[in-house]
Amino acid sequence: MKIAIFSTKEWVREAFDRANKKHHMEFSYLEPRLNIDTVGLAAGHDAVCLFANDSCDAEVIASLQGMGVRTIALRCAGFNNVDVRAASAAGITVVRVPAYSPYSVAEHAVGLIMVLNRRYHRAYNRVREGNFSLDGLMGFDIRGKTVGVVGTGQIGRVFCGIMAGFSTRLLAYDLFPNEELASTGVEYVALERLFAEADIISLHCPLTRDTHHVVDRDAIATMKPGVTLINTSRGALIDSVAAIEGLKQGQIGNLGLDVYEEEEDLFFEDLSGQVIQDDVFVRLQTFPNVLITAHQAFFTTEAVTTIAETTLENLATVHAGRDCANRLVPEKVYGT
Ligand code: NAD
């Protein structure tokens, strides 16, 4: 089985070579992201393996179909970048890694809260420069605060568990409330109430038509002044321009982002010698109370190992003609 692995980085190569000792598949490690300009690189392969910022829309899928590619293997959980319906119509199977380490992402979200609240990002630089002033570094006790969790799937539930350890009051919103989580004291409420009452809001729902810009200008206006807002899920859950307005007005007190709605042109690349063209992103970077990491929440040894192993298991299962539990089907994805 020949697989074209797009968006390859050194860590991808290392993890997949390790996992492949069991499978002996043939890989083409390709650095470019998949899009309509690079799709030709998939010629001669049975499958393509993609990450969060590869773009696999209907046009790309039609090209893949023409080349005889039979499988799209996502090495991530989110699948908003693949037109699953178009793939299904083209007879291409789509598989993903629904769970690798919810701890990696949940712990990163908590890290963003801690750094922003206690201003570690500023303190680190100050102390290195011999500036031992505490001005501007005042934080708040997390104990007793209200934390709002949007999306209580695997990551959201782990996040709730960690935040419960801080003795917080936990509010949650999900289309499908989890009874087990509710029995631990997490209170499911309407999204409007969560926005209105939470001191800290963390987003853990997928990006769908319904959740696109779920945090927009109107939503921000209903939040507590000075709210801490954390997004480790998908960038387009937050309207970045509205977030900038909210930061300027002081309505948003802290903003922690591991994802950004236009991250495809930025993240995972070293652009340190280039002029960043995205003015919204650059403006976000100017705030002292904004912390951006470049989609690294998943990036732990445990998660990366599981990603590679599960991706190859998925490919082997599909290749053998067996039913794959991690297959995405339009009926489940789009609810039709
Ligand atoms: P999951 O499928 O286990 O949970 C998602 C939850 O969101 C489910 O409980 C679902 O019912 C809920 N949901 C769906 N639509 C909703 C809506 N409109 N409003 C509220 N809740 C809704 O997924 P997960 O493994 O917990 O991952 C969550 C998201 O985290 C993924 O979709 C992905 O985008 C993101 N993610 C980011 C990274 C990273 O490195 N930053 C890594 C992995 C996953």
C-alpha cells in the first residue's frame, strides 16, 4: 500500500517510521500541504494522509478520485477540512484518529489559563532582563471561579476534571449532555447562561456550520467583563475581529489561542524571516493579555505515538476491506 503523507515534518516522519515497523507500508513523505495546487503529488498512491491544515475540498477530492486514490487518512481528530460528503460520493473512504490523548489538549488549555492569569509570559522575559518589578503581573485565584466549558466530549471532559481540582464551579454546554459528567457536579446550562456567568470560558466543540463564530461580537458583549477566553479547538469558533474589539474594550481580559481562523497560511512553518501579511493576526499579537501557540496542544509524545499507530491501523483495516470504526460517514457527520 502506497501512502502520500502531506504536510510532513520531522516528528511526523519519526513517528510514522516507528509505527510502520509493524505494517511495512510504503510512504512518500511530502512537505507541502495538500490543496488544489499540490494534489498532483498524490498520483501513484493508494491513500493520502493529511493533517489539520491540509485542504481537501470537493475539487481536490475530484482530482484524487481521478488518480485512483481510495482512502483519505486524517492523522487528527477534527475533520472540518475534508468534504466528507464529496469523498463518499467519489467512493473514497475517510478515516481519522478520533482519540489520541485528550489529556494533551486539555492540559494545554489549562496551561494557557495559568500563563495568562499569572502573566508568566511577561515575567519570564522581565526576570531575564533584570526587571524584577511586579507591576502589571497581578492575577486572580482560580479557586471559586466559574468555568464555562463549551463541548464536553473527550477533551472537554478531561478539562472539566482538571478544573474541578482547582475547586471551581463548572458550567457546561453541549448538544448532548453527558450524564456521567453531570453526576460529578458539572452543571449543564444554556450557552447564553454559560457566556453570562463564566469567568473563564474554554471551547472544546468541533467546528461546524452551527459553531462557526460561536464567539462573535454579540456573544462577547454578553460575557463577564474581563473574561478569560481559551480556544484550543478550531480557530473559526471565534470571530477574531470581534475578539480584537473585545480586547480593546477590556471586555475580554485574557485570550489564549492554540488555533486561529486563518492559521493555514501561518502555523507549522518557520516564518520568522518574513513579513506576516495577516493584519488581524499581527494585531492580536500586540496585546499583552493575548497568548498564541501555533496549534501545539496535541503535541505530546503519547499523543503523537497514538496518532501514528492509529492512522496505520485505520489504513490497514480499510485496505483489508474490513469495516473501520474510525471511518467518517456523511450521515453521522452531517446528521442527514
Ligand atoms: P469530541 O467529538 O469527543 O467532543 C466534541 C463535543 O462537542 C461532543 O460532545 C459534541 O456533542 C459537542 N458538540 C458538537 N457540536 C456542538 C455544538 N454546536 N455546541 C456545543 N457542543 C457541540 O471531540 P474532542 O476529541 O473532545 O475534540 C474537540 C475538538 O478539539 C475537535 O473537534 C478538534 O477541533 C479540537 N482538537 C484540537 C487539537 C489541538 O491540537 N489544538 C487537538 C485535537 C482536537
